[in-house]
Amino acid sequence: MLRLTSAAFLLVVLFVVLGTVINPPTNVYMFSEAQRLGGVKHQWVAMENVAPVMARAAVAAEDANFCEHWGFDMAAIRLAIAQGSARGASTISQQTVKNVYLWQGRSWVRKAMEALITPILEAIWTKRRILEVYLNVAEFDEGVFGIDAASRHYFGVAPDGLSDTQAARLAAILPAPKDRSASDPSGFVRKRTSQILSGAATIRADGRSACFES
């Protein structure tokens, strides 16, 4: 049993190490969506070819303390427990682990594996790499994955040409990409966009974006 556990651990570490230099071409969910839809839009783009405001907007929207935690935002977790909800407790690091190495769903098995792999990811990958991969595999609309496909799909521009407002709108739809639109925003998305713009400016000013800024 010990040997099996050790082998499994070393295999996980190997996959995480490979992830520092190999860009994941797909994942379980993207593959299943491609099968269901007959294909998906997805093109990898390096972080240096993404407008810096997009990175800040994503962090402001999903994980404002991204640069300050080791994979788990304990303050957000305690708040979520107090409120009786898991919303807002999952960090960008956890979401990256789920998107790259695991599968969608709320099973305890997946959550346990996510909890085990996330600290390994944080120990081996840089914060900038975590955010780069996150932006490249996140779903932004049905069949639209990654920031390159999303920026072209919604605004007809390359990701390095995104304006502040466009970046914030893309970040605003991340929690529910099939129910929200960045190009035809609802009142809620417009309000959320404004909040994200403010949050992105704040984390830049107070240094909470330093770990992924070039």
C-alpha cells in the first residue's frame, strides 16, 4: 500500500513538473464538450501576449489574494463556511488543478484530489504560470475556451488588444460563462464589470498583482 501511495504521489509530481513547460492541449471537460458540440474554439496564447489588465481583472474577480496564499484562501473558506456556501472559496490555483488534471463536478473524491494536488502545484509552478494556464483553459462561452478564443469571439480582437472594460467583462462572466455574455452584458454583468475594474486597479496599487506582473 505504501509503495502504491508513493508511486501515485510521484506520478502526480511528475505531471505537475511537466506542466511547467508543456502547455496542456486540452482537458477532460474540453474534450467532452468537443465531442458533444463537434469541436471547440481554443488556441493557446503566452502570458506576454495577453493584455496585463486581463490578468489583473481575472484575479480581482476570482481570487483577489492570489499572490498572498499558498493555494487556499483560508479567510475566504471561513467566510464561505459561515455563510453556508462554497461560492468564492475556490482559488485560481484550485480551479487550475481542477481544469487541467481533474474533472468537473462536486464529488468529494474530486475535491479531495484537488486539495492534495493544489499545494504541489503551488510549490512547483510560479504564480504567473498558474494564471497563464488558468486563462488558457477557462471556459468563456459554450465551446469557447481560453482567453485567445474568448477575446476574438466576443470582441474580435487578439488578447493583447483587450481594453480595460473588455477584460473586466470577460472576467465577469467566468463563474457562469453559459449564462452571461461579455459582448451583450446584462445589468448584472455591467455592475460586476465596474466592480472588477475597481478591484483590478486596487490590487495593482497595493501590490497584490506583483507575483504575476512581468
